[in-house]
Amino acid sequence: MRSSKHRFFRPGLAYTWLVHAGVNRKYQARNSLLMTSLMLLTALMLLAAKQTNAMGFENFDSQNPLAVYAPTTNYKIFRKGKRIGSHSVSFEVNGDAVMVRVKSDIVVTVLKVPVFKFNYAATEKWENGQLIEVNARVTEKGKSRKNTLKKEAGGYRLTNESGSTVVDEVPFSSNHWNPGVLSSKTIFNTLTGKPNKVIIEDAGPDTIKTGSSTIEAHHYIYTGALSAETWYDANGRWVKLLFKGEDGSAIEYVINE
């Protein structure tokens, strides 16, 4: 007489169970891989959102800079920690047109005697969020020069002491007030009248001292044809600039507030 063990053992059912178990494991592995991929994608999206929010530039509108800037925003200029001048950026908004006026005055003294003077004045004309025209005048060491940019049908016409040339794309100048410049690979250098190819890297969050207060900002580093460092606050407002002068000294522009 067969035992109950042999009576209920059916190889066909056992085989079917093994096949289904294998298939289930296969689907479970696939599902696990899918879930892992979805979790990774979600994490990357959250990280990107976090980075964007950290920059905070979604609040900035080139057609309405007055949403984050005062009508005239002032900066103090320092050399080796000593104040040597002032800088200002003023805005006029008229419908889709924005006029920006930039001014800098620097005097370096030694024993109270002026040994270096620098004056800078520039205007930028924007229409529908695009740079249309730049006129800059630079006066240093007693000599003045004018550098201009004008958008044309075939690109941008740049004019300086050496003549005039047309380039395809220079959507921003080196006046720094517009954080959109951070995504640009070529900018118009208003001091030389030339297009500068640059690489701009995100150096992360930083805290800026403005004298009586501090500002939480984001730090960016320029390399390439232009070497400088810039900082923008959470709204995309330019709050600081750092670069080296001709003598290698550190020159800082810091927002005055």
C-alpha cells in the first residue's frame, strides 16, 4: 500500500510550481530593478529641484529687474580691504523695454595722493528680455575709450578702438546685474569691447558680509578669457564681485545695504 506521501506527490504539479516560482522571481527582479530606477530618477529630480531652488533665480525677470532691485542699487568698491570707490546700477522699465545705467568711480591714493583714477559709465538697452544695445565709456590713466554692442539681423556688431566686428551670439555683457549671464559661454566685455569666451562654474552657497549685515548668496567662478568671481542672492540679485587688478590686488564690489 502506498503511503499518503506518495499518494499526494504529483511531479506535474511540482514542476508547474517550480516554473511559476522561477517566473515570479524573474518578475520580482524586474520589478525591483524598475522600482530602483524610479527611486533614482525621483532622487535626481528632487536634487535638481533643490539646486534650482537654492539658486532661486526663478524669481528673476529680465523684463522687470525692479522686482528684485531698487531703482538705483549701490555698491562699495574695495582694494585690499580699503574702500576706493563706488558703483551703481539704475533701472528704468517702460513696457517691454528696460534701460540700465551703470556707473563706477575709483580713486586709489598713496599717502593721500591720487595715483590711479578709473571712471566707467555704460547703458544697456533691453527689449522683450533681450539685450539690444550697449554703450560703454571707460576713462583710466587720463585716456578715454568707447566700446559698443548693437544687435543686428546677422548677429551682434561690436565696436572698439580697433574697429568693428560682427559675432553670432553675445546675449549678455560683463555688467553682471543679470543672473542669466551664468548660462552664457560668450559675453561682451564692456571694458575692452571684445567678446570673451568664458566658463562659469557653480561654487555653491556662501554668506556675504555687507558691513552691517550678511546675505545668503550663491557663488560662481569665471574662467577662460575673463577671470572673476560673482555672488547672487536667492532672488538672482547681484550682490558681490571679486577680481584681481593689474597689480594683482583683490578688487571687491559689495552691495551697499
